[in-house]
Amino acid sequence: MSDRRFLSAAEAADALAVTRATLYAYASRGQVHSEPVPGDPKARRYHRDDIERLRERKELRRDPARAAERGLHWGSPVLPSGITLIQDGALYYRGHDALKLAEATTLESVAELLWDADPSERGRLFDQPSPLTPRQLARLRSDTRDPIAMLQVALPLAAAHDTAGHDLRPAAVRRTGARIMRLFTAIVAGNGFRLGATTEPIHKSLQRAWAPRNTTVADVIRTALILCADHELNVSAFTARCVASAGSSPYDTVSAALAALKGHRHGGESSRVAALLAEIGSPTRTRRVVANRLRQGERIPGFGHPLYPAGDPRGATLLRLAERSGHAREWALVRSVRAAAADLLQELPNLDFGLAAIARTYRLPEHAPLVLFALGRTAGWIAHAIEQYATGALIRPRARYTGPVPDM
């Protein structure tokens, strides 16, 4: 399998629409990085990310309007943020390696980091009860069995009972964010949530609800929650910022972001991966099912990510945990799908595949992948809301009109 992190000299020159001589000049000036091709020291290869960044800079100079439009589609950054950095295949939360945070800390601690909480606040923000009473929570559960739908219904109800949630000062938003996350935990964990023990970590509440006899699952859930916490300006985070820029409350901001997350091209992708695993059922069917989907023009969910040409480190981390589950049959299925995708697609698993993999191998509820995504990402949405509130600016881009020319 070729290494998608690199381009050959010919490919790099074509991407930049320049001659090889110009490409070599860019390399000599340090504008792009090149290195010898393993096994062929006379040939050079070029980092795909370097070429893409240089191409975008060239477009910006030639056509600022087109470059601005591309900024909404995996292009150049469109607004400043100090929350999350994705660089050289790694993910950082406020300068801290997210994978290292996922090894030892809790989602609550990561939320406090993302929210830039003061030292005096840390360790205390989540010592708050759910904003809804047990009776209100029980009524929500009786109305629907879909956990995501319950979260969506609960947000406006909780907002109506939480007057402090309309205070948009940073410290107040941090407190509201913690209450929202406690509310989500209470809904998802159901009877496994101890209303009186508000300091119990979120991952422990979920483990007791989903796998009460397997305490090792708690660390798997904790890791997944942290890896889902934020991912820069994905569609749900950008939605959160737009809504926050209008001065909406954190409840409304999270509600809008949650609606975006449900989409099958965002967090809902993990549900499509789970459906694929269920359809395959056995490793002996994997290649046939995947090949049939490709022949029918269908996309195989859970593989590849534009920001990680060498593979999504979040997906890789979750797959290592899936391998340790002890359920050999389920792991064999996951492994076979990963191998088929590597062979047929030349793509590596992303976060969505990793979430579905741990849910399958640890036998978590069907809704677990999307719930983990939603609960973890709520920490990021609140961080983006805090940052956006502080700017005092309304996000209001202009449209490039392409309709009929008006009569003059």
C-alpha cells in the first residue's frame, strides 16, 4: 500500500501547476519539504500537507473570493481559536497531546482544560446536580427510548428551569456546561446514575449502566469520551459557534450542535459503521459485502480522514482497545473489515470506525457510539461557545450570488 502522506515530484508539480524546476526551487527555499524515496535515493518525495498548504496560499493570492469559499470545505482556517490544534497527524487540546490525556485523565478534567477554567474552579465545576429532577428524567425516558432524542428534548426543558444558564460570562458558561454534561449523563445512564453522588466520573456512570459486570470497560469509555471531546471546526462545532455568536444560551448552542452531530456525514457515521458490522456478521463475509457495496457505488463508512493522511490516531487508539476486549469473535470481525478497507480502499480507520469497534467488541448498547460522541463533544461545544461569546462578534459570512440576474 502506498504511503498517502507523500507525493512524487511529478504529482507535487501537477498539484501546484508548476514545472519540476519550480518545485525544486520551492524546496530549496524551504517552502516545501522533500526527502529521499526509500529504496531509490535519487528520487525525492514531498509531504502532501506541504503541497496542499502552498497550493492554497497560491490560490489566495490569485483569487481571494475562491480561496474564501474553499475555506468552508477543508481549506484554509476561517477564524482564530485557541482550543484544538491538528498538526502533523496529531491532536492537541490547548497544547496538550489528546492521546496522552486519554491515557489517564477524565472527561471532566479535559472539559476544564478546554474551557480554560481557573485553578480555583477545577475539581468543583461538576459537583452540581442535574438541572432536571428524577421525576422529570423518568418522564423523558417514558416518552422515547432513543437516547439522542432524549437529549434533544431535555435541553429546552432544562433551560426553562435553569435561569443561570442565560448568564454568558465565561465562569457562568463553564458552570452551565458542567450542568448540561451532568444532565446528559443522567439521561444516558438511566437508573445507573447516582443523583446523590455527583462527583462520580461520567465514565464510571456509563460503565455501571452499560456493563455493570465489567469494570475494565470504564477506562475504554473514558478514553473514547476524551478522544471525542473536540476536533477544531467540524460542522457541529462551527454550528455551535454560529449559534453562540447570536447570543443564544449554552443550552440552545448545544441543542443546535447536537442536531448537526446526528447527521450521517458527521457523528451519525458511527451508526453506519455499526450497521455495516452487523450486516457482515462474520469475517468470512467481509470481503464479499464490502466488494458488493463498492460495485453498487456505495461508500464504505469509517475510513479515511482529510486531516489525517497517515491515519486517524483516535481510530487507531480505539482499535487497540478493541483488540484487548477479550471477545475474539467480535475482534476478528472488526479486524477483517479493517483489512478489507486497507486493501480495497487504501484507507485507514477513523474515529467513527473506532467508536463502532469498541461498542461491538465490548458489547455495549447499540446507541453507544453516537452517545459517546455526543457526550464527549459537548465539552468541545461549550469551549467554542465560551470562545465565541468572548469575541462579541456575529458570524455572518456573505454569499456569492449565482441566481438569475435581476431586471434593471
